[in-house]
Amino acid sequence: MHVERLAADTLRVLAMDAVQKANSGHPGMPMGMADLAVVLWTRFLRVDPDDPRWPDRDRFVLSNGHGSMLLYGLLHLAGFDVTIDDLKAFRQWGSPTPGHPERDPARGIEMTTGPLGQGFATGVGMAVAEERLRAVFGPGLVDHRVYAFVSDGDLMEGVAGEAASLAGHLALGRLVYLYDHNHITIEGSTSLAFSEDVAARFTACGWHTLAVDGHDQAAVAEALEVAIAEEERPSLLICHTHIGYGAPTKQDTAAAHGAPLGEEEIARAKELMGWELPPFVVPDEVYEFFRRAMDRGREAHRAWRERRDAAFAADPELAARWTAYHDPEPVRLSAPVHPPGTKVATRKLSGEVLQELAELRPDLVGGSADLAPSTNTIIRSAASFSAEDRLGRNLHFGVREHAMGAIVNGLTLHGGVRAYGATFLVFSDYMRAAVRLGALMETPSVWVWTHDSVFLGEDGPTHQPVEHLMALRGIPGLWVVRPADPTETAVAWELAMNREDGPTAIVLTRQGVPVPATPPDEELVRRGGYVRRDGGDVTLAATGSEVAVAEEAAVRLDEHGVSARVVSLPCLELFDAQDEGYRRGVLPPDRPIVTLEAGITRGWERYATPAGALHLGIDHFGASAPWEVIAAEFGFTGEAVADRVAEWLERRWS
């Protein structure tokens, strides 16, 4: 046990020294979980530092991401691309060792963590992906587990509770979480706010639970063996630890959580453990110990490659199917066909596109937070994913929007799966942390949000989104696509599925929108904004269901002697990324502009022109009534818009 203990002490010292050098960070968790980390990483975890993206590697998630120095220390010792100089640059500009881990698969960092509970829930998504791919390709090609370190704080967050409930229901037996039960949070003892029986809660959710001394490496190894052998239930190892383990005065105190220990405390801690090396110097035997341990993963990878090559040689169709899941071709989708002039909700159009897409992309899985009949997000040719049927493609998240967001991220991050999650747009608020984190990770998750405005109708203002479109557009890297017709709806799904550098939201109506007589040019739609009707006096720019209102208003403006151009802007992010010449050609700066969207007007001022701007929207909550009544009362009819525009222009021209 000498080298195992020395390895744990090395992780503790690296954490203490890096946090002290940065004068910022969280030393307590790495010190408390060092023994757990050594056991998991050197005896059980199968990863390959020479090829960190190996598809059948075990996934490791540090959900309690404030303890990032533990992960960075592990990656360095294990031979990943994290150097001693990187550890010295902890939390500094340009360093690959930021304050919380940020997704970097080439360095072995599977996801960005920090917001507590997100790693816990995202790991559940990874486990679902593993189970499904294992069913599709067999255990010879897919045979890994998902491990995570989680904390008291993770388990207090509601998103973890939702995810734990679903994981138990789905019997995700290849999911193993090690819970750092150290009884300390920032404010002090967890007894201030947390006294539940965690084991009882997780047992009730269908988990297998074990309690262990988190500093007894032999006991931890034994518990992990039991957890790995448990294939029917996810496992939670309740590891009793001491935060800041080894710190002479700050162990078991909140002072060890989120601040440097101080030079004197560190010196005394090193003295007590018999550590005599200078800062950031690692004993050679620890490097050698980890190198031998990582050879287990290297050998597993080599054996996997042999199995893969033999399987593909024997079955070329299997090889083609693997490629279809792991390196799919871009898709081109057909616009649903409906008679011109008929009114069809874009949520219904999306459901029709989804069926074609599911045939083209076998890697596609998804579902809703108990709203699939309303969001039209069932793959009709597929079964439901369940504990009994791992081949199902329809996921039932239950009424768990928080967890759905993170689980969809986990599915997509895993690889071999492209996932979507659906609910009403107003409930995107529940998902926002996961949506934001997905954008930060550049994860190509797909969000389908329906019932996109006050025109939801009778359910009233509690269910009618007003500020949501602009709030979501404020997330860097998220594409928000609000289609107006069949063509734009098909392109919205194309954009989402062909994108690899970030998430996409497809925002859809409850009410019907008219099918145009002449479909728009798909290539122009893909640019995020384009001219649907030309005119020289004023530009009417709209999104989604308001495009048809703008077109009707343009016809009525003809009666006022006003020639109106109509512009559809299904995706502001894509339109803003076009070259200046194209943007000025669509929205000429020398003519007044009117923007039209059934949501708040804040944000539309960016499209104001020197010739003047009028922003028509809804800067208040909605009302309970049929949608046609709401449209009339709030001035969102072609006639009302034409009258307001004509009056505004008359004032400007007089």
C-alpha cells in the first residue's frame, strides 16, 4: 500500500500547492477524495492516455467540479496532455487548467462541470447512450461504464434528484457514482440544511447503495468491485471522507473548501505526511505506478481494436452501421407537403420532418418531458427506450425538464448518439442551466420547444412565453431557429443535425400558420434571413408565425400606397454571421424597418436603421383566451400591423 498512499498524498500536495500558487481555488475536496481517486483510476477505470477519444473508454465525470485540481492532478500523473507547467498555471489566463474543468476530450476531460448537479445528470445521459449502443452493436464493441465523483452539494440540487429517479427507473446498472460525503459546504456543516437519509432516498429510487470509509483504499476497492458486479441497478458509493484530509487545523472545516490553506498550514500538513519534496515535484515511483495502471487501459484499447477490425471484416454491414452512428453524413430533408393556403402548426410540420430524419439518422434518439403528444416528438417507427428494451429510440423523461436538459447533453457528449429533448418553450426556463452548459461545451444537442408565444391561448400567461426567445438568444453559441413554414421547418432540423459546434433550438407554434403558395429558397433559409416579398418603402422583418402576419400587412399596406418588403429571419444567429453585403441587401439601411415578433421587443434594436425603426412586440404577459382573440387584442393581425405601420410612416413623412 506504500505507493498507493504516496500517490494519494501526491494528489493532495499538488492540489494544496496549485491553489496556494494561484491564491484561488478549492483544496479541500481534492485532499478528501484523493484516496478514492487513486483506487478508481489505478485499479478500475479503463482509459487510454495515448488516445483519449477511444470510443469504448470508461467515462469519468467530476461533478463536483470545484475540486478541479484533483482531476488535473490525475490527468497529469496518468500521462494525459496536462503538464506540470499546466498545474503551476492553475486558474491563469490561457491555461488548460481553469477553475472548473472545461470539456477537452483530447486531454481526457469529458465535460464542463461546476454548476452542481449538472455532472451527475449528464452522466446519466452518458449511461443511457452506452446502454443503447451496447444493444445495437453488442458488448464486443460497447462495454464500458460511467463513473462520477459527486458531492453533498450535487445531491442537494434538484437536477440530480430528477436524474437519479430516472436512472433508477431505467436500471442503468453500468453507472457508478462515488459520493464524497464530507458533511461540509461553504456555509459550514451540511447539518445546517441537509439531514436526509441519502441511502434511503437512492434505494427508494432503485439504486444500489453502499457505505464505505473513503480513506480506506482496500475497502473502497472492495466496494467498487461489488458496484461493478451489480448490473441491474446504478450504484452510489457513500464514501465517508474528511474535507481537507491531512490539514492540521482546517480538516473538517469550511475553511478548507474554497480558499488556499496558507503557507503555514501547508508546511505543517506536508510535515505530518512526511513530504519533503519541493512544490510541483512528483516522486518517480508515483509516475511509474500510474504508467503501469494506465497500461490496463492501453491493453483494453488494443484488444478492442482487434475485436472491432475482426467484426468489421466479417460483417461489412456492421462496419457501415458503426459509421452511420459515429460519423454520419450530412442530411438534406424534404419540406412537408400541404396545400398552399392551408394552416398547419409548425410543431406538426416538425413532427413530419422528424419521421424522415429518423430514417436517415439511426443515431437519433430523443423525447420529451411528458409532452410528446403536444410537441410531436415521437419517432413513430421506433419503440420506447426502457429497462426492458435498450433498442428503443423514444426517451420518456417524465416531468423532469431539469434532468432532461443535462441528460440530452450527456447522450450527445458520449458520441454515437444525437439527442433531442422537447417541452413547451415556457419551460425552457427549467432547462436553462443545461442549455447554457451545452453551449459552453459546444455540444450539438437539439432542443425542440413548442407553444412558442402568447398564441398558445387558453392556458394563459403562466404557459405563454414572452421574454424567452430573446433570453435564449442571449446565450452565446446557441442557435435559436423559429421557422415560419414547411421549408423553414425542414431546414431548421437540417441545421440542428448537421451542426457539430454547438446546440440548436427549434422553436415551434401551437397554432396553424399558412402554407405559402411559393416555397422559399432553401439556400436562403440556411443563411438565417432572406427576402420573401420585395418592396421599396419599408422593411417588415419577422420570425415564425409573425412572418405570415407581416405578409398580410404588406398586402394591406399596398392599399395605403406603401410598398413593403417582407423579410423572414428564422435564425438571427446565422443571419448575423453573414457578410455585411448580404445583410445590408436583406435589410437595407436606407429604408425604415419594422420588426415583428410576439415577444419582448428588447433586442430588436440591433436591426434599427438610420432611416428609422419601429419594433412591434409584446412587452407584457399574455392572457387566457383563444389565440385568435389574443392576436386581435394585442394587435398581431395583418390589418392591425398595417394600420400601425402606415400611421407611423405618415408621421415620419409628414
